[in-house]
Amino acid sequence: MHAYGLLSDGPAGLTTPPRSSRNHKESEVLDAAELLFQTQGYESTKIEAIAVEASVASATVYNYFETKNNIFLSIILRHLEAALPERRRFMRALPDDPVAGIIAFENMLAEQALRFLGRDSWKIILTAKLLDDQSAAYRTARRLDTLIYKQYIRILTRYRNMGRIDDDVDIALLASLLIDVGNAVLARIVVSAHTVAEGMKLWGDPSVRMVLRGLIVEPGKPA
């Protein structure tokens, strides 16, 4: 299996290099592909151009990833791994106010999304979620949502244990709703000319406040 557990090592009959050498070259290919996706766009980038940028043979790229889509998905998963420590630090220092905490979490997710992947990449991911539920991009998008869902369950459960979320609130349903809102806001930011900060101020923060209205318990009041 591929290092990320989703992609195969390559077509049968091609020689597989030692793992340490392979990991280094895979990383160089992903670096090259990410640069080209950001500067030329996903659709305009050819595997042959990625090979030239990475200073490897085209056959090496095909051996490691088979398709351009697999390269793209590997970049997504690599950035997902890079984003996790920041999210863990956030949850360890969660603000006392649930509204402020959830808005801050949504802002961090949106900022990470466009820091690690360009708008062109997110258009592919978000389109797949809506139009192509059989694609690898769709499965990767669902994996991203599942991770955020688990993080939201921990955040919301902590706020409930603090007495700040009403006991009658369905935590699982609220987590799913917040993810849907976050995806919708991210889509608006991706297709707009706004920065993440501008888009969140325009659409993200008001949407979160609307979702949480009536669900938050003020300090000192019974849940």
C-alpha cells in the first residue's frame, strides 16, 4: 500500500525502489506537483511537467502514483497530516465561550484549507462532493469531513460538560450541521475574490452564530 494507505504502489511489472529512497522521491514529486497545481492549475498540469519539475523520469511518477488524481489526493492527505498538530493545540486551549470557540475553530479550518491547498484544488474537492460520489476525490473529501466531525464531537462534548451547551441538544446532529455550514462558507470563499478573513467575517461568523442561537447556556444558568 501507498504510505497514506489509499493508493497502490504502481502497476505490476515496475521495479519498486527501497522505501527510504522511494519516500524521498515521492516527496519531491508531490512538492513539484503542488507548485505546478498552484501556478498552472490542476487541469493544465501534465504528469510529464511534474516529472521535469521534480527532476525524475515520467515513468517514476507513474510508478509511484499511477495517475495525476492520485498525486492530487496524496497532496491533500499530506497537508491534512500537517494541519493536525495545530488543531490539537487549539482544542487543548479551547476558549470558554462556545460561540467564540466554534467561530475560532471554523476560521482556523478555513485558513488551513487555503494555506495548504489552493482555490483550484478546493474547487475539485467541493465539486466532487456534490456531483461525483463514486470518485476518489469524493472519498477523500468524506475522509476530511469525518475527521472534522470527530473533532467537533470532542469540542461540543467538552462544552456540554462545562454546562455551556443545553443538555437537549443533539451533539452529533449539531456537529454535522456545523460541517455543512463550514463547507458552504468555504465554497463561497473559494469562488470569490475575498480573503479567508473577509469571507469568514461576511459569511462564516454570522452563519455559526445563527446555528448556535438558543443552544448556548450562559454562565451561571442551569443547562
